[in-house]
Amino acid sequence: MYRTIGEVKAQLSAGKTVVSIVQDYLTEIEKQKELNAFLEVFTESVLEQAQQVDEKIKSGTAGRLAGVVIGIKDNLCYKGHKVSASSNILHGFESLFTGTAVQRLIDEGAVIIGRLNCDEFAMGSSNETSAFGTVKNPLDPSKVAGGSSGGSAAAVAAGLCTASLGSDTGGSIRQPASFTGTYGLKPTYGRISRHGLIAYASSFDQIGPFTNSLEDTALLLQIMAGKDAYDSTASSREVPAYMDGALPSKIKVAVLKESFETKGIDPEVVSTTEAIIADLRSKGHEVELVSFPYLDYVVPAYYVLTTAEASSNLSRFDGVHFGYRSPDAKGVEETYKKSRSEGFGKEVKRRIMAGTFVLSHGYYDAYYTKAQKVRRVLQTKTDEIFRSYDFILLPTTPSTAFEQGGVKDPIQMYLQDIFTVHANLTGHPALSIPFGNHSNGLPFGIQIIGKPFDENGLLNFAAYLEN
């Protein structure tokens, strides 16, 4: 299959049509449907889109993504198509508009092939909380694909689309990218508009791409980034040409010392990271172990703040306005209670209740206010590191993909995010690139965190590491 944008363009140059490229992907999706990556394939609309792009290619008016086939996570709005955030609470709901990031890809000639499975409301680290079943890892179907954007990662790894979109609230792009051997980028908070993304935790959520190459990541970011009248948190900073310019001759890299000391980290993940450090040093770069003494606090602070925001954001799903309504409910209060109890899954209800608790009278200052103070401490310490270093380097995940059903304790599942939530709490851009193959045959990623809005440096450094 066509695994990169370059391969799609080569096929078009050789005379293949966008329609035939889409049909090849549709055939592949059918062949690999047991992965459960797609919740719905937009067969009719994607072929219509493909025909329109073919006409634009003939007339010489096609955009930069002409013929590129994109899958979108099932929490991104696409007008006239269903969106459910992999939850029964949104049963039958159809998007009334197209989100900004999705629209910008369409405007450049991309075609949207379907909506991809994810953890319900993006709450999970293994894609096992979806109301529509677990996504299987295409590299080993007995393993999870990661979460929450498991369908997006699996689809790109399996060649079911050229690239895909996910969302990252605490590692939901980078962790599944690590588990599937793909590239996953969480941009700086505000770099890509969140308009059209079903909110989980609004001060954390970011849309980002999954790809099979750094060049594709850079191009998709270039197209999606920039200010948006529909999202006041979207940055108005100018969007540079990504992967442009040169790195300094001497790069200064901070490696978080505590990331090697985390309980349960796989020795092969540690040894691969150490080999990268040794290689950078041998080439004259400055790489130092830096203490980040707050690593044990990032996950608790993250879950206090995100569950609080989720409690507020998910209050709109009430059985009255849209989506699922309990057929047994009588009266307003019972409609709320029964619709939400029956419509939401176990993990979503757990987080809503936790969030409501930390925001409740008598506990607000003890939990929510304190977590906000911790967030500020984390930002201050991270900014301090970046005053002396260009990048922070650490593993993306403590291990390779685990067995489906292998992590049963919710707290242990939350700890899967220990290396990824840092960048969401502080708003920095972070990228996972495939960098190792374990002796068990599965891939794992290395993670680079960059300075705010320095995605260009981040991508250039990743390219340097690869080379």
C-alpha cells in the first residue's frame, strides 16, 4: 500500500487516479477489518471526493494533498457524517459542521476515508474503553494498539490510509505511535485549532497527525496550523516552513534522569535511549542528565485537572439535547440520570465522578487548586530547563505494547502515560519517532520535547537523530 504522501504522488505521476488509489485502500480496509480500526468507512463520500480531486488534477488546480487519503479519529467533526467519540451517548449523532483541522486538509485535496476507533471520549491508554471494542495492534493482534487514538495509529501502521488524525490530551497520539512504530506529533497547545474536536479536557487537548514519515508530519502540520476565528485559544503566530533551516552545529539536549529510574521501565528501552545519548555525545553534542524531581507528580496532577475539565465538558451529554436518551426515563431528572448512566461507559463515568468530586465544595482547594499550582511548578521547571537546553529527550513509553486485558487496575493504566503527560501539562510540543525494535519483535519510540512553537526545530532534530 501507499504508506507516505510521496508514494501517493508517485502513483499519480505514473497515471493512477485518486479514485483507484481510494479503491485500493478500501480493499485493504476490508481485508484487515478484524483490526477494528475503523468504526465507519465513508465509501460513498470518499469516492465522490476522489472524483472531484481527479478533476482538479486534470485542470491543474489540485492542492498539496491531492489524492492523500486521511482517516479521522471519532472525536473530530466532519459535516454530514456521524461522530460518536466511540460512545453510546452519541448514538446516531451526525456532525453539523466540519472542524477546522479537517477542513484545511480537505481544502488541499485530501480525501476523508472514515472515522477511526478510539477510547471513549479519548479516555484511556489502550483503546479498550471504546463502546465498539478494542483496536488490535497490526504488528501483533494479541496486543493493544495504544490509546486513546488507537484506531488512528493502527490504520496508519497497517496501511489503511496514508495518514490519520488523532487527539492528544495526555499522550493519546505519542503512546499509540510508540506501540505501532509510527510517527506521532502533539503540537504546542494552540498551534492547531481545536474547533470541531469533541472536548475531553480543553486546556490539554491538541489535534495532531499520525504518519509513516517525518516529511509527512511536517506537511500536515504546516497545513493544519495557524489562527482560527472559531477558536480563541488557537495561536495567531505565523506558521513557518517546517523542516526548513539548519540545526546549530552543537545541540544541547537534556535527558530527564528520573525517566530511567521509573519502576517497571523495560531495560531495552533504557539501553536504546542510552545508545542514542552516547551517539550524540560522540558527535560533539552536549547531552546531560537533568533532574526533574516532579515526575511522580505529573500523573496525579494531570488526572485531577483533566477529570475536573471532563466533568464540566461532558455535562452537555444529558439525553435531552442530542444523542442517546434512555427509553425508560420519565421526567427531566430521570432522563438525565438514566441516559447518562446507560450512555456512558465505566471509565468515562469514573472520570466524571472523580472530576465532580475534586470540584465540589470543601475539596476544590485541596485538589483542583493544588493541582493547578503543581502545573505552574512543572511549567516553571520545564522553562528553566529550556533556558539551558534546546530539547528534552526521554522514552515515549516505559515498554512495548502490552496484551489486551493485560492491565486491569485503572491506576496502573494511568501510569502508562508517565512520560507523555508532562508536555500536555506544560503545553510544549512533543514528538514520538519509532526508534527501536524490542527482542519481542515490537517497536517502541523515543520522545523529543521542544520549546513552545519550535516544531521546526523538533522535526529537524528528529530527522538528525534518524540519519
